[in-house]
Amino acid sequence: MTGASALAGASMLSPIARTAWAAGSDAPIKIGAHIHLTGIGSTYGRWNVRTAEAAIKAINDMGGISGRPVELVVEDDGTDARRGAEVTGKLITQHECEFIVGALFEFVMFSSWPVAHEAKVPYFLTGEATELAAGEMSRWVFQPGSTDVRAQIQSIGSFVGGLGKKVTMLFPDYAFGFAHRNYFSEYAEKNGITINALIAIPPTETSITRYLPQVPSDTDLLYHVLTGPSVLTYVREMGEHFGANRPQFFGFMDSIEGVDIASPGLEYLEGTYFWEGMPRYTGQFTTDFERFYREQVGVTDEAHAVGDPRDVPTYAHMHSPWQAIFTIKDAIEASGYRNKANAADFVAALEEMTEFSGSNGHPQGRQIFNGKMHQSFGSNFISRVEGGRLNTIAKTEPEDGLYETDTDYTVQSL
């Protein structure tokens, strides 16, 4: 058995870790991950599982966590809400995992985190959900590996506003898209930007041709954040519809994750802009610890898998499981965690953290962590398409995305 099907339910422990365990050291720390190996999120899933495996290997090669080896158990959630809840329960009860690295797509995480909450097992989101910082989840849920949509928009809003003042938004018709719709609309209202139209597109659509006539003719900026199995088709159709008279485009990398920017039919993206959580190509903002991470996950400087130029990573997002796993390591070591009986100590220790320095474990760079919200605030990157390549031209600082809420998970009982 090979590929994604072989990973479902698989338990991965490096030979070094197995040797240490056999020699009499403590039993492995078990981290479970439910990942979109199939379904509409599979483009992300196949890279998230590689990233999670690479993080576990890097930690075990460094001697594990507190001298203990770490084991990763993976289940396929099929990018399906019901299946997500089922496999979260399976990871906790059948595989006896002590921590869960959870979903990227919001509709899967919403059904899954309550299972971990009931079992009092720490659950780590790997998406960009705003609902956690808004207080809609639980003290057992954290999002330390990625910046949420609200903070992203606050960080880059001034740049986007400089590209156009009459904006039409294309976004997916579910929670992730609604967050973009709501928070960018809020930003626009406060900053003299007109929202010309809000166009929601179901993530299962195979074509957006019928939606494009809804774009008002005086639109001077198209803000697009699309997901699903046909993103390449979506982007090509926008080019065919607008032709040489297109408005400026600002897109989130979701629209082209896993797609070669130099693919035939995408030439019209020349001169347009994209948000990236981490730059796909190396460039002026590349650090030594980003290079370490890139090497470990098997991505070249020119943004494809080592040994396969046709395999393009979901590089703007896939750092989240890596950073979540290293955050688990940080909090275990800070709390003195030994087993599930110490889970409350683990949670309290993580809530005390205020910053993650840029490092091999946090290759995106410095992050501010709000222990009351359970949310990290990191840098965002803006890249321009030039010569069939994404050249990163700007980087925000974590402070640019900070916002306040009344959320305080620390007052909830454990």
C-alpha cells in the first residue's frame, strides 16, 4: 500500500526513536493528526502530512521531547465534518494520542475540536480560523502555528487599499470565506474603500464562469480567495473573462496553492499580487531557519518538491502543522508534562507563553502569542508575479495584526 491510503491510521516512529524506546527510555509521546488526505482539501493534506512527518523526524533526531521519542499517528478525515469528528475520537480512544494536530478547513475543525474538548486532550488548529480568538471554542484548543484571517487582513489592508478603491470580492461559500468577507468589509468601511460586490462561490464548483458577470464594470480591484478542486480552472476563467482590460488582482495563495504559477494559461497573472503565509520561493526574506525547514520538508528554492518539478507545495499554509508540533514540544518541556494526568499543566504552561522566536521550530519567524485568546500573530508576506515567478516584495510584522477581544480562555475550568 502506498500514498495517502497507506497513511490513514499509520503510526510513524523513526528508527532512532524506536531504538531509544527499546533501550529502556520512556514510552513515546503520541501526537495524533487528522489530515485532509482525500476530499477537496487533499492538495493541502498531502503536504501537511509530509510536514508533520518531517517535524516529528526533526524532533526525534534532536533527541525527542524531554528525552522521550515522539510518535505521529495519522488518520484521513476526508475533508469531511462527520469523518473529522470520528477520527478525532479514534485518535484519542483507540490510538491513545495525547495531543491532536487538527484540521485546516474550518467546517472539519468545527466538528472535531469538541471531541478533543470532551476528552480533555489539547487540540491544535492548523487553519486560520477567527472563531478561536472570538471565544467560540474552548480552553483545550489552540492556534499557535498560523495567523488568523482577521489579523492577516489588518496587516495587509493598507497595501490592498493602495491597489484599488472599488473592490469586488470572490470568496468560498463557507466559514473561511465569510471571515474574509466580514473582516475585509469592516476594514474597507473604516478606510475609504468601496465594496462593489460580494460573490460567494461554493468550494465544490468546477467553474466560476457564471459568477464573473456579477463583477461590476467599474471594479478596479478583484480580491480573490478561492479553494477547492478546480482553482486552476477558476484562475484561468478569470483571465478569459477579463482579458486585457482586467482590474488589478489581489489574491490569497489559497487560489493557486499546489499550482505552478508558470502553468500555461496563467500568464495573465503577470503583475498581480498575492498574500503568502510563507514565501513559496526563496528571496530577500529567507532566513537560515526557513532554509532548514524547507530542506526538511523537501522543497527546493524554486518552489517544487525535491526531485519532482511537477509537485508544487502548499507552502503558504503548510508551516502550520510544523509550528504546532514544535509548540507542543515547547509546552511539554515548560510544563514538565509526563502523561495525560498532566494535561492541565500543559495547557496552563502554554497560556503563559507570550512569544515564539524565529527558529528551526518556528520558521515563519517571530510570533506574538496571546495566551488568553490561544492565538498567534505572525508575519504576512506580499508577493508579485514577475516572469512566471512569485517575488516577495513586502513583509509585515506580528504587531501589525494585533487586535483585542474580550476572550479569556484562562478563566475556564480545566
